[in-house]
Amino acid sequence: MAEKGIPMHFVSSRTRLRRAVVATCGASALLLAASATAGSGAAAAAAADGPGGHGNDPSPGGAVITVKTAKVGAPGNPSVGVVPFTDAIYQSCADAPQTPTGCLTVGGVRYPYEIGQLEVTVEQWVAFLNTVDPEGRNRLRLYDDTESSSAWPKYGQINLSANAGSGRHYSVAFPEWANKPYGFANFLRAARFVNSLYNGRLISEQSSSSGDFTYVTYRIRLSARTDRGMYDLTRPNATRAHDSGFVVPSQDEWIKAAYYDPNGGGTYSYWKYPTNEGVFGDGDATAPNPTVLNPTTGDVTNAADQPLASYHASGLPAPSWCPGQLQPEACATVNPIGLDPITYADAYQGSLSTVGQTRTTSPWGTLDQGGNAVEWTDTITAPPSGRNSARVWRRLHGGVSNAPAFQMWPSAVGLQPQDNEFYNHTYPWLGIRIGVIGDLRPGTS
């Protein structure tokens, strides 16, 4: 499969879905078809200069969230070469065959860092929304109507109530969604979340270990300031502005955490899946087992079937659930895109599962880097056309509950415009995993 500007797979119905979406959504739907084919003022900016943990946010009203990271060591590890979406890995791109899609060198990171053990959850995202938008006005476009349980029964994670009190306008649609990955992210949303962490107050930090893995648990009071921090979002091609603090992981950081085995397992010390070594060149023969979900809660029911990941295995139903508070017919038919029930059922099969319940760890102790939601990185890349573009494109990585096993390979280096508004309306599997660079320490206001 050639490199695409779309980091996911709509099972066997891609052509039919494109035609249906174009017919129902008009000109904006052409963005999907094209992709598949190929501020704050000066005072606020000054206040946002320091990373979270240095007590630089005097406002006491932000929500407090807890995030747990896995430490990734072995600085200076070797990188490998990958040809996008092919079942192979190379010691270097010099060893790779010449193809129209070229070869990418990935996975080498020269410094220690941390990466989220889990994806950012709906509950954490709701806390962020109520912190940065306490009056529910959505001026930063961090919410879309299609995210509601009424507009999209099967995938609606968050409801917005105009009549709620300050700081309470956003709510988790149903309790079962609280610990699922937030699935409607674009890069700008991910960067604002990271800026809120960066500008917030780090209340506590606690290290722990489990077997060979080392973790750090942070409690942070979120900041309402999101224009600047780790990323200056007044600049469309924002990169990291500081060498310490919370970040959106880079593609190399993400790939190393998912695949690089410091003990030398796999091929050239890289696994084929974030769940197990696998065998390059055997297709999906050594892929992890697919999850089976409780049909009304989305909890994983077959955690004993290790290794395990939430993806759509060939010849099997995709992992799926419908909130028990709803009628199954609503989940099967009601959608904001206007697709007929047959096309909808074919295109939108997989559901996000409760984070961490697969229990299968990467070489560094992360969970769900294989399967569940595809995740943003902050790595900027050229558009798939190869021509100059006014839009900023960034890499994504990870499996998808609606996609086959190949989406979990190291070579599945997807890319998308960082502000793809159409996907905000139509794609419920785009997630966030945070990272940490440098050294954070609790601070006081």
C-alpha cells in the first residue's frame, strides 16, 4: 500500500464511502477523497514562557488531572529504514529498495524522554475543555457538534450544554466514555492541550516501577492559556519552543517507544508491532489477537488472549460497542454524515476500547500504541503530492480499531493536514498521547 495522506483504512468500502460522502456533504467532502488519494497578548505570552511545574500560572481555577508516563532510555539508539506501508524494515535506507514513495529513517532518539503510558482520555479532555472554555463558547474550535451523543450515537463522546454553569458546559456523554481515548483530535487541539499542561502548575510527581518499566505520575492543574507554551500557535508551522516540558511526541519518539527493544529483540532491535516482536514479511500471521468488547460498555473482555490490540483483524468483526443507554438501532443507523445504513455499517465498524485494558505492553511499558486510536506526532512533513502547500502536514502513527494489522507496523507513517476540519466532522479515531522532554519538578505559585 502506498503512502497516503490518510492514516486509516475504511475497510472495503472506501470508494462507495467517498461517493456517498461527496453526495451528502458537498464540496467539503472532496478533502477526504483528495487526502485518501495521495492569540494571546504580550503579557499572556510572557506568562507562558516557563514549563508546567514551575508554578507560573497564578489562576487557581483550572481542573487538576493526572497523567502517567513511561520513561524511555537508551539514548542514541540506532534508527531503521522503512518504506511507507510495506511489510519490511531495513538497517538503513541504503539497504531499502527504490520505490516511488521513498524510504524514511525513523526511531533514533539521542536523549532520554517520557511518553504517555495511555492515550489522553475523554474525561481528561472534558476537564481541559471546561478549563480553557468555561463559558462554553467554543471560540477556539475545540469541539464539534458531531462529537455529541445525539448527533452520533455510536461515537459521540462529549455533550455541550448551553444552560450549564461556568466550567460545566462540557460533559462526558455517558460514563462508559470517560476512560476511552479522546477520538476527535487534530494537531492544533493536541498542541493546545499540551500548552495547557505546559503553562499549568505541576502539583506532584511520583516515580514507580513495574518489572523492567519505570513510570512517572504527574498531577497538574491545567492552565487556560493555550495560544503559547511549548508551541506558539500564532505560527502555523509551530515547533517546540523549549527544551523541557510537556510535548506532543515526535515521530521518532513515538516509534522508539512503540517498537525499539533495548534488549535486542525483533529485527535490528525493532518489533513489528507495539505488542510483540512479530515477523517482518509474514503479513498479519504474527499480528496480535484482536480485542472483543463488552457490547454496552466497550470494556475489553478477552484480556487473557495475549498479545492483544484493538484493531480490525481480517475475517473477523471489528471491536464494537454501543452505549447501553441507547438503542442499538440508533448506533447502527444515525450518523452526522447522512450515510445510508448499509454504507454506514460497512465504513464505520470499529469502536474505541477502554484504555489500558489490552494489558499488552510495548518494549518500554506503554499500552495501546498498537490499535485503538491513531495518534498525532508533532513531526512536520511534506504533503503527499510532494508540491508546496499552504497547509501544514504532520505525521501520525498507531493502529486503528477500524483498520487492519498493517496500520500497526513501523512503516505505517500516516500524514494529515494539522487542521483537517472535515475529519473533525467525520473521523472518530484520531487520538493524542503526550510526551515529556527534559526534567520537570513540582513548583509553587
